[in-house]
Amino acid sequence: MIVVEIKIIKERYNTEIAFLVLCCRVFLKTADKEVLVSFIADSRINWKKVYDLSTVHRIRPLVFNVLFPVKELVEEETFILFRSFCMNFSSRIFSRKVECDRITNILRQQGIHTHPYKGFDLAAFIYKDISLRECADIDVIIAEKDIIPVVDILKNEGYEMGNKDFYNRFPKQYYQQHKDVCFDKKGAFGGTFNFEFHFRLSKYSMNTNVLFSQLLGDDYLSPEREYDYKDYYKLLLINNGVSDYYPTLRSLLDLTFFNAEEPGPELERFDLLGRILSGHLFNTPFPLYDAANDQSLNYTSRFLLNELLGKQKTKKADFLRNVYLDFRFSNNMRLKLTTLLLALRFLIAPNGNDISGMRLPFYFLYYFTKVFRLTTRLLIRFAGIEGNN
């Protein structure tokens, strides 16, 4: 097994990301706490940067959990930052759980079946503590046929819908392009409740076009159905791997709880990619594979390893990054061509910004304004680059 040594991470990237990787190993019990104590004693640590990077990688509760037994070694100001965040987060996550239960109960009374997805449900299942996994949204699975009543009920409960102009004017195209319907509402005691009701797994631009029923079975929303480790693992592989290509340390940590699960042939390479990255970073069991005959897998794992360790700030979902990785990770020309065609379809398809920005009588007319909007944006960006030079 080829594990990236903490010393190498420290020298090649920075002390703080090496420290966070070590915290993850201590949490997973693939490194001893004494190693962490020695690292702190032997290193000049920028503690504010530790906090900032743990925010970027969405692991603040986990890092605080690891640091608490050695808090006397941590800079007081940073320890207070971690403690304050975790106290507030614990309060918010419990209020979100209560609100989720309230809304799903209302939906159930109207005959709408749901299932919690990711977030605190996943945290309770694998971390055994809903406050240990950092998350922001309330994710719920619904059937596509229930979108209309869900929208009506959430509006009646005081929620504001995202992309509502798109949904109201062109519902058919909305269903084709989106995988969820999103709502938000201010909480009574501060903060915001953000709901995402997922009716499809795959994004519009993804090579993998799989339905919840195909992945989990036709009874995936049955009230009697309880998801097991295999179900959660397949859902995570789609969300963390196929959709986002493991953008944070948290996205990999989630998968380390499922080392014995087999995802099935359609997700096998993304499972392998996740295990390779986890093996390098977290000292978890390293998978056996024919590295010499899968250069696309080797390249992608190196790219993501460098990206994870070099990451300095939070970024929104990067469409071009994911298209590039889809192309490089695909192991045959048919998949590569499909990736490019899907990317082109996504780029030219009108979205919520186009529809809310200008009112036109027919959907197809937005294809023309989309080209104009994209061209204008590129020219502005190019002019900005030229101006800076």
C-alpha cells in the first residue's frame, strides 16, 4: 500500500493540511493520538488556517472532536472558534431535524412518501451522531409524480421556491433539467431552513443517468423500507463521486465507513477511485487493481489527490472541472464523446437565470438569448484578463 506520508504532505503542500489529514486518520483510528501530539509539538502551525481549511473541507465537527482531548495544545482563540461553531451547528442541526420531521409528517398526511437523504440522516447512520457530519441542507427523496403537491405544500408552509419562474412557466423543461426542487425559509430563532427534494439522482450533464428505483429498487419510498449499508453506499458514490468527483476530505471520509460494500458494476470504477484516494490520505485498506492498464484512473486519482491537498478556499460546483474529469476518467472513446455532447447540451440549454432575466413567450427562444449571454460573459471575462495584463 502506498500511503502519502504526513511529512511529505507537510513539505509539498502546507503544515495545516497535513495536520487535518492526520486528524482524519486519528478519527478513523488509522493513526494514534500520540502521533498528533508529536506533530503539534514539532510544527509551527497557523491555527487560523487550520480552522479555515477545515471549513473548506467541511470537517469542523470532526476536527473539534479530535482536538478536544488535547485542547491544551491548541491555540485558545482557534479552539474557541471550533467550539463556538460546533455548539451553534449542534443547535441548528437539531432544529433542522425537527423541521424535517414536521414537513415530512405533513407530506405523509397527504399521501406523499419521502425518505431522508444525506445530511443528518446519513450522519446518524454512519457517524452515530448527527452533529459530527458538517452539512447545510435538508435533503429528502420524493417521487417525480409528487413534485406539484410538494411545491404547493411547501409554499403554504411559508417556503420560497428556487427557480420558481422556470418551474411555473416551463414545468416540462424544468423536470428534464433538474434533479431536485429547492426551498428556503427563515427560522423563527435565526438561521435558514434549506430543503432540497430530490426526485432524480443524476444531474442533467452527467454520463451516469440512473433513477432511484434502478439503484434502490421499486420500493425505495415504501414506508416499510429501511436503507442498509449497501443502499447508502450506492447513494454516496453517486453524490460524492460520480456527481462531484470527491471535492473535499468529508466527501471521502463518508466512504471510509463502507469498506466491505460492493457497489455493482455501474459504480465500480468510482468506488475504486474513492478507495485509492482514501488509502493514500487516510491509511485505509488500499484496493488491488491493475494500475498499468488503467491510465485514466491513475491520472484522475493523482489529479484529485493534488487538488484535495492544495485546496485553499471553498468553490461552487465547477462545471468545467467536472466535464474535464469526466472526459479524463472515461476509459473508452464512446464515453468521452458522450461527455462532450452532454456538456454541450448543458451549456446551450436555457436555465433559471435566462428565464428570470427576460420574459419571452416560448422556451425555444431562450436558446438564442443563452448564446448571446454566454458570448457576452466570455467577452467581458476576456476583456478583464486583457485589462489586467
